[in-house]
Amino acid sequence: MFLAGKLLGSSRIARTLAVAAAALAMLSATLVGVSAPADATATSTPSAVVAPKLTATSALSGSSFQPGYIISDYLFYQTDAMTQAQIQTFLDAECPTHNCIDNVKTTSATRAASNMCPTAYVGAASETTAAIIYKVEQSCGISAKVILVTLQKEQGLVTRQNPSAPALREAMGYGCPDTAPCASQYYGLFNQIYDASSQFKRYGLRTSDNVSFRTKYQIGVPYPIAKSPNATCKTITVTVQDMATTALYYYTPYTPDPAALANLGGTGDACSSYGNRNFWVYWNNWFGDPLEGEGADKISATYTADGGSGGVLGASVGSSTCSPTSTSCSQVYANGVIYWTKTGGALTVDGVIYPVYSAAGGLTGALGVPTRNYAAIPEPVNGNGGGQLFANGSIYTSTAGTFVVSGGIRTEYWNQLSTAGKLGWPAAAAACTGSVCSQVFQGGLVVSSSATSAFSILGAYQTEYTADGGLTGVLGRPLGEQVAISAGAHAAGSVQLFSGGSIYSSPAGTFTLRGAIRTEYSAQKASAGKLGWPTAEQACAAGVCSQAFQDGSIVAPTSSTAFSVVGIYQTEYTAQGGLAGVLGHPLREQAAIAASAHPAGSGQLFSGGSIYSSSAGIFTVRGAIRTEYWAQKSNAGKLGWPTAEQVCTGGLCSQAFQGGLIVSSTATTAFAVLGGYATLYKAEGGLAGVLGHPLREQAAIPASAHPAGSGQLFSGGSIYSSSAGTFAVLGAIRTKYWAQKSNAGKLGWPTAEQVCSGAACTQHFQGGTLSN
């Protein structure tokens, strides 16, 4: 056996241990060292150790050993690395005969809390080794795995059957310098485990009560470390990367050389040491990569808790992304992924969520990493389901399906109380056109125009929006939420604004307004104005569109021009056939007309006529009659306001006004019959009477042999008016009257109506009588 050298004067202990060469599979040389506190006394004697076994990790290569990073801080100082039961199970498994330290019982001593071991250790009689290791892990904050590996690499105690008393009393090699016996005050299994763990903590933390250890193995600073106690061997410059590795070098102040690393299961050369090498090998064999940090450990624990390869995640796929310094890492499995961060812990994506997550690109996709585990979401109204939160979105699953909700749509969904709100569960994946995206939910639709701007379209609004073509239809994207409109002159309702129109909803129904009609509706104060709520959809024909409202309509003759027809005007407009009727489309808004010779009223101009409203009623004036009415200065003239609708017979039309009537004989020819002329015309039967239709306007006739007067020519006669009265002159008598130069001749003006007896008629004039 190789002899163990001991050196205490340099505050370190180096030990070289080996087994006999005849133990072929167990051949190894082990060099270990412990740095004791300044008052420590070494009194121990060396003993053999069991060589590392590489059967569990046959692919392990010495080229993977990093001298500056032997083990991560997380794994070294992990206080929950193993439970007492797990430690016992491990010891039993490593010693199938159960005659190793798995069955050793020791009386432990009570130790007060200290800087190194902040939690007091309560001693007990006949404690199992597993109990002592677990309690020291809790007291000093040194992983039980570190203790187990140290017990093995120092004295082979984990696998050593029937361990001797010397081996147990020097179990961790603590207080055993290279040049002197082990210090007796550290004898005993309990003392060795507790004191070595306390010292490991001191080395790593470098507290104020241990100032002598501040200069060596500083993190990030290159330092020459000896290969072995042999002074003739050179050093290797190592840059330590964490506290745990610092602690190992203070405990065993040698680093393995290439020869030791080239033969992990055996010996190297004269300058080889094996303590830190064997620590690394045992850890790899028993617990996996010692350079993996908290991420890998938490991922592994989560994977095990989820059933391992037999659970929902299935077998691992590829390698873990965890490194010793990872603040986040992951492991992909056949049916899921576990993602870990220092702040959020280990999070699992699996089940029905995982295929959708994978389709979205997984950890590197648009959703980003998970920030919460999947959680069931009970919803008594919308039905139960569940969901999982990710950095840039969420995945929800319910009877409606499993879908991603992300970006501005997710923000809006949350604003609408997500699954508990009116939207309910997502019912389809988001669909995008350019930068605008929409997503269907059970109770509505959410449309986003940017990563931060999105609005909901709910209930009847969604039905209307979909009927109008949705996102690619006339309405385009929403510009705001649905807004309630309180009751005023009309019942309460609501509205939602879109880039291409608006949707209004009220007891009268839910309808879209767009283009010039929407502009006109807003100008008319919308539902607060005279029009009230829309009652039908917009209808268009030949480029002209109209839409009905509770108390009127809006007609748009062009894409940029629209006018309202309101109240009784709408009643009249509808009676005349509306947009398809004789009036056509409006050209102006309804306008007040001030009083003149007649009382005030109002009117509205249409492409095919006009509607006038006054105390005499509301009537349409159109065609040639309207042209004549305007020529007569309309209501400001003698005619005043219309008093009846136009009446037509056989291509001839007439309409009554306050001061007379207008008669049209063609589509372009009409003449007014005013005052007494109108009275007489009506008495003679009007358009259906003997006078027929007027052929001229009433005209003044200057004085001649008789005083001045006036007259009007009709198709069946004439009317003359003078100081003698107003009378019709008809038929043959009119012919004879004209032959006598009418009023300019001897006869003068008529003084009475024509009187007939059978076919014989006579009529008196100022200067005589005429007969037919």
C-alpha cells in the first residue's frame, strides 16, 4: 500500500491511500487532504479506501473534469438534497449486505448553533448514520451528497463492509494532517461528519473568524495548485469559479494531473493525486453531473414527481440546457418540457397544452417560456377548463378546444375577465391579416391592431360584425370597446366604433352604419337626435344608399354625401315611395322657411321633387308643378303653401295651394291659377271641367276703351277678371268674343257667366251679349 504523508504546518492534510494491486477492478490510489482550523490537532492514522467504480457512467472521461469548477455551489450547499429516508435508502442500496455504515449507530452530541452551522444540532443516543448525515445537512447547510461522497473517497465507508473502528473514527479524514497523527478530539463518526461539514462551510464562506483563508483559491483569480505532496512535482494554475470548489481545494489542496485523469479507475504517475478526482468520479457515478446547478436538480425532481419516463412527460429528448451558472434552463421530453428559473422554479408544459405550445415554437417561439404551471380553471357559467401562462401569451383548454391567446388579444381578454367574463373560452386560433389579428371566443371576438391595442366584439355585435364580413369586411377593425348610451328622447342602447363604420344596438335591433350615412347620423346627434336608433341595414341601389331609423331615414346619393329625412318628412317620403319613389334622393337637409306673405314653414329638396310642411299640412311638390311653384316664388309668392297632394288625370296633373293651384299639361309645362282665377277654375270643374288646363300664366290686360283687367288662357276657354268681375268665356262665345277684339272691342269685359238652355248659350258683356 502507498504510505500516507501528513502535513499540518501548512494548515492542510494530504493523504495518499491505495488498495492492493491484486484487487484488479478496485485498483486505485487516493490522495485526500483536510485543512483544519488553527487550533486543530491531527491524531488520525490512514486507512484504505474503495476505488471508484465506473460501471454506472462508463462514458465518463477525464477530459470533462474542470479543475476550477469541480462542483456547483447549488449542489454543494443544498440543504434539501436528500431526506433521511433517501439517505438510508441510498446507503442500503450501496451495501446490499447491510453490514456497512447503513447499519452503524452512533451516539451524537448536541452542538450549539454557530456561524458555520446556523442551526443547532440536538444530540441523541444510538443515531443511525443516515440520521446524523441528514441532521448535519440541515444544521450546517452542506449537502448530504457531499458528505456521502467524502465518506467514500476518504475511507470507502459507503460501500465498505464491516468497517473497522479506526475507519469510523477517522471517517471524513478531518483533523488528519499529512505529517502527524489525526487529532483525537475529532475522533468518531459523528464528530467527523459534523466537524468536516462545518469546516467545508468555513472554507467556502471565508467568514471573518477565518481570515487566514482569504488569500488562496479566490474565485476568478488564477492560483498555482500542487499536483501532489511531492515537492518535486510542478503546480497547475487553476482559476476557481465558485465557493464549493474553493472549499474542496482547502480540504484537499491538490489537483489531479493528466495521468490521474487519463485513468479514472486506477492510478496515474508519481505526481498524481486522487482526492478531488475521486470526489468528482464518485459524484458522477452516484448523482450525475456535479457541475449542474439548481436547474438540473429541480428539473430532475419535478420529472421524478411527474412519474419519470413512465409519466405523462415520457422519455427525455436531447440534452438538458442547464449549466452550473444557469439562471434558466430546460429539458425537453417526448410529451413535454420542463423549464426552470431561479426565481420561478421548475415549470412543466405537458398534456394537451404541449402540442399547441410546440406548434407555436416552444421555448424559442412566440409564446416564450412558461411563467406558471398549468392550472385547472373552474367556471360555473362558461364551463370548466384550464390554462397555462407564458411570457408572451397563454394557452387555454376547454371543451371548445385548446388555443393560444397572446399579445394585445390576451391583454384585452384579461380586461374582459378572461374565462369568467362574457367572452368565455377561446374557440379558435387567432387569424391575422397583415398586422391586424382576430380571435373567436365563445361569447364574442377580440380584434387587435397592434401588440398592445385590442378590443372585444361581444354578443349581438359579433353576429353583426361577422355578417358584415368580419375583419376583412366593410367594418374593418374596432377602434374602441362597446359603449353604453343612456336613454334620452329614445330608449337606451349602445354603440361600438370601427375603422369602417359603427354598430348600434338598441331595442330596435343591432345594425351597422357606415360611410356618409354614419357621418350624417353623427351630425344629427345619433340616437340623441330626431332620427333615433337604426331599424334596418343600409340598402343600396344604383349607387344610392339609404338606411331606416326609428323616426326617419338617411339617404346617401354619393359616397361622401348624405342627408336625413326626419319625422313627418319621413312619413311623406315613405308615402311617395321613398328612395325608389318619385322624390328620389334628398339633396338638402330639411330647412326652416321664414314667414313672408304666408306663415313660416319648412321644406326639403329632393332629386325628384320637394316636400313642404306648414300649418296647411305636409305635401310633395314635384315635376313641372314644382318648377312653376318656384317660378311663382314658392311659398313667398301668391300661391303660398301647398294644401293637397298633386292629382293627375290622363297625363294632366294639378295641385292645390293656399293661393291657387298649379296645373301641368306635360312633364315640363305647368301654369299657376291664382286667386279668383283659381276659385272660378275650381267652380268650373277644374282640370276635369270645361276650361281644361291652362295654356298661359295669368296676364295683365291694359286699359283701352275699357278699364284694365287680366286674363288667362285655358285649353277649353279663358278667364277674364276686371272691375266687372271674374268670369269664364267658353267655346263659340269665346271665339266670337275674340272676333270682337275681346275686352278691347265694343263688348268690353264679361259681366256674368255664360247661361245655357240646352245647346243654346248666351253671355253678357259690358257692351252687349253674345250667343253661340
